[in-house]
Amino acid sequence: MIDDASVEQLKNSMDIVEIISNYIEVKKAGANFKANCPFHGEKTPSFVISPSKQIYHCFGCGVGGDAIKFVMEYEKLNYPESLEKIASMMNFSLAYTQGTSDNNEARRVLEQVQEWYAKNLVSAPVSMEYLRDRGITQQSIETFGIGYVGASHELMNFLSKNFLPIPKAEEAGVVAQRERGGFYARLTERITFPIYSACGAIVGFGGRTITNHPAKYINSPQTKMFNKSRLLYGYAKAKDSIYRNKKLIVCEGYLDVIMFHQAGFKEAVATLGTALTEEHLPILRKGEPHIVLAYDGDKAGVAAALKAASMLTEAGFDGSVVLFPDGKDPADMIAQGQVEEVANLLRHGQALIPFVIEMVAKSYDLNNPREKEVAFGHVKTYLDNLSPIIRDAYIGHASTVLGVNSALFGKNAKLENTKARFEEGSRDDVGQLSIIKTLHENRHFINKVTNVIELSMFGAYAGLLDAVIKKEENPTITGLSLDESIKVMSEEELKQSLASFLFRHYAIQLKSISTDTSMPLAKKSFLIKKIKMDIMPRLKRGELVSYEF
């Protein structure tokens, strides 16, 4: 039971705006803050937060209360769980009348394991050599707490010797249970990177293989403390500079963040093995910084930048895009002493909206009238999702890039003929269409789906799914929403449908890998074992597994 005096101390330390802004985007409105209510669908903000009274109220649906009530309602937690959640956000240690909190115990495991990982690095010459080769200094190693973990039994022995309970280590995401019983370390023979919440509390780890393991980087699994879609690596160390300089650099990996900071660009953060999502927007909004997307200039980097830039601008962010040239990433350039070149690239990034317009246009053959029509529809839909003033400011640029009359961007322009470049299969896959329709009508499920699938897995329906995710107007989506034979699923039905879909996908992957003569034997053996012994059994149990290859 949580001590009453500790609860009062926590309440006195709370800032309701800070807590709620971890979940939804809030904007200053006079003495208060406003947001779109997360408890009912609305386009005009009626959800008001009062910093002076430390309460919130929605004038649309009538909900209201303090920060604890909000976390209870949003997270579907009971009162003690909500207190522990808020304490975790604030890095506040609650006191208990009997025993200790589950979260406190799990965090204690994480903190002690992190100390052990950091000490191990000195006795891991291969890891130290890798870090030195990448240009990382001893100071950066210490600042970011980089460590090393060896064989599984070494971690298990450490937990035992230090009386750290295995169930709490499992809850913290440090160990996992085998199918046949017993536990094993989730990270083995890897360089480790501790991951912290925005408040500076450790919540998990990332690991980089030093043994050419097919999975180069892996993160902690989803836990009560670790949600990769709401975390940004390096944010706790970067936030002071972000607030002070009104700038935030989003890059692609741990080493990019570390090398950016090492070179003096201390506003750098990175997503955790996933694309920038709408769940990241509240943390990006804090301090209202200029967002710089600093990505590799390869195909994957351009695609990630386009998706992020579209999402950010539609959410009202200001920013720019920097694509690093010649196959280099920021870490490489900084390690090679090209700090000034990196600084110059960051200073001269392309504004987000022109970047989106030009990248969309480049993805179509504008010499083909049909392709040009599709490109126009894509760009017009994107511009229509921006505020009226911003939209009108960029119509001229869009018309020049596409080579069309600016008058076509008028509100009454018809898009009936701007069909996406895909054809439905001869037989509708009702399961896939049902998933797509569910996402169209319940957008809060989108992150759940995109965390476990890739667009390419949907085959002929990939374009349709992409249009739904990006909120693009599409005649087929309209038809789908009116087709009563395609079901809109509940959250549990969606989970079951995804698990079934993924099971079929990995079954096909298993056959493909088995017959692939070009794949190295070691990688083939690993993938077959991974699918048979790990992924498919978990999917059978109804557990959703993140897309891995």
C-alpha cells in the first residue's frame, strides 16, 4: 500500500500540463491549454487544462478531473496503478507501508543491470574496438552509459548473486522465459545502450551485436515502463538544449545521436527501431522546437523522411529535412572530422512542405498524363490537410513542381479520376480489407498495426493501406466504408485477425527462406529457427510479433 504522505508529496510535485502532454498534444490558449479531447472524437478543441487549478475539463463530452484521474481514464488503470505510472514519469520514488512497488522493484533491476553492463565494457576488447573505430570517445561512453553483456548465464548469475528477483527482471524486459521452462537473457553478446524516459528514469535497453548476429539491433520488449512508440533515445540528455535553442534533431540510430552530441549538436534524438509516429508528437511538441529530420540519403531514409515530414506538417510543426549524401550517415561524417560539413547541412535543410511536394512529384512519371493526375491528387490531398494560410502559401510551389495550373488546387476541384496505382486482386481478401476498414474508422488502432506489419505484406492492398494511414482521399476507401460485407472489428478482433494474418505471412516466409539458395547458411538457419521456435508459437498464442524481415 502506498504511504499517504508519499501520495501527498507526489500530488504537490505534479504539473498537470506536463503529465497530460505526455499523452496528447496541448497548445497554449491564454492562461490555459487546449487540446482535442482524447475521450471522444472532435476536430475543434474543447478539452481545457488549467495549470493554476491543476484540473482538466472537456466542454464537449463533460469529462474532467485532475492528473491522476486523466491517467486512470486514458491508461485504463486503477488509482494505485495511476499513482505509480505518474511517479515513474516524474522519476519520483513512492514510499509504501507494506513492501515496495512493482515498478520500483523492476526499475531497481534495470538500474543495477545497467551498472553491471557499463562495468563489463572495459573487459570486452571487441566492443571497445568497435566503439573506437566508430569515433566514440571515452567521455561519450560514460555520458551515455554504453555497456556490454556477454553470455546469457553471466547475466543470470549476476541477478542471482545480487538477489534481484527473476520475475521482476522479466517484468523489466531484461530476461525472458523459455518455452520449456527456465529463463534466459534477452540481450547477449551485445553492446548495450540504456534507454531513459523524458524525465531521466531508465526504462529499457538497446543492444548492438558484435558477433554478426542477423538481428543487428534489438530493443527491450514492451513493458509497463517501455513503449518504444512514445520514447526518443537521448531525449533526457537533449531536452535542455532543445528548450534553450528551440531546435530538435531527429536521426536514425543510437550512434548518430551519440556522435551528434559529441560534436556539439546536443539537440539530437532518435526513434527506437520504428518510424516517427503520431505517438511521438506530444514529446516533439514540448518547447515548440524547429524539427530537423536528419536521415540517410538512401531509399529507406528518403521514404522515412517523407512519411515523417507529411505527418509533422499536417500536425502543424515547422521544420526541415537533411538527407546525408553519398551513402554516409551523420555518425560517419562526424567520425571523419567533417563536423563543419554536418553543421552546414543542418543549417541548409529543405523546408518540410516543399520536401513533401517534391518527393511526391518525383515518385510519379509527370510526362504520363495519368501518372500526373495521380500525383496532383496526392499533392492536393496533402495540401488540403494543412491550415488554410499555409496551404495557400504553397499552392504556387506545387503547381510549378507538377506543371499544372494553380487554379486546379481550388477547393472545388474533383479528384474522382485520381486513382492510386494499384489494382484489386481478382478475389477480395476480406481479412485484409477488414483490417484496412477498421483502421479507416478507428485511427487510434493505426500504431498497433504499423508496429507489427510492413506495407509490403499487404500485397495488392498495400497502396490502399498506405492511403488510410496517410489519411489520403481515395474512391476505393469511400467504397470500402460503404460496403457492409466488410466488417469493422473491435480491438480484440483486430488483434486476433493480425495474429492470424502474421502467422500466414511467416509460414510463407518460412517456405521462401528454406528454398533460397543465395542466402548464407548461418543466416538461413537462424531465420528458420527464429520463425519456427519463437515467432510462430507466439502468434499461435495470440501474441502480436513486431515485423522483423
